[in-house]
Amino acid sequence: QVQLVESGGGLVQAGGSLRLSCAASGGTFSSYAMGWFRQAPGKEREFVSAISRSGAITKYADSVKGRFTISRDNAKNTMYLQMNSLKPEDTAVYYCAARIRPTIKVLPTTISGYDYWGQGTQVTVSS
């Protein structure tokens, strides 16, 4: 059983930065592809970013490309999301997710592509 715990959310002004962390336990972190998703009020959960097991391959939603950076530290069993130039439309609950099934060639960008989820951390960007 894999447990994922997000942290680092909060309230920030537009143009500011936050760094989210996702701490994993209960499994072999380095063998999982990982992802970040977000869900704004009244909207469906959407893909934000994903990273391969080694960290060598990353993927981003167009809405965050150039502003967000995903990374991981396998020695610390932790994944990060550095968010810069934040906009009010980035306001959402951010979730980290782990894929324990064998990773396919393309990093998954759908909810069904991941097997375990954290509880989420709130990010609020004021205008």
C-alpha cells in the first residue's frame, strides 16, 4: 500500500511562487511514475504534470508549461512541483498521484493512469 502526502500549499498573490511536495511511503518510490493533478471548485480534476521513474522525462499541461517545474528526489521518496508566476486560475486543490503499474512509453495524463492518490493541498492565488 502506497501512501502519498502533499504539502506546501497556501495563499499567494498573483505572480508569486509556491513549491509543493509529495512524500511517498509504503512502496518503492523509484519504481513509480508520478504525477500532479488539480481540481478547481466546480470543475473536473485535470492533469498538471508528470515525471518518469528516474526523473529524466517530464510532461506538462499547456496551461502551466514554462511556469511550473516537476522534479523528484528518489533518495528522499519525494516529488516536487515548483510553481512560478502563479495566476488566479491556478487556484485549486493539488493532488499527487503514483502509477505502480509498469510505465508505458508515454507518461499518463489521465486519472485512470494512476493507482494511488494523496489527499490534496489547497493552492489559492489572489489577484
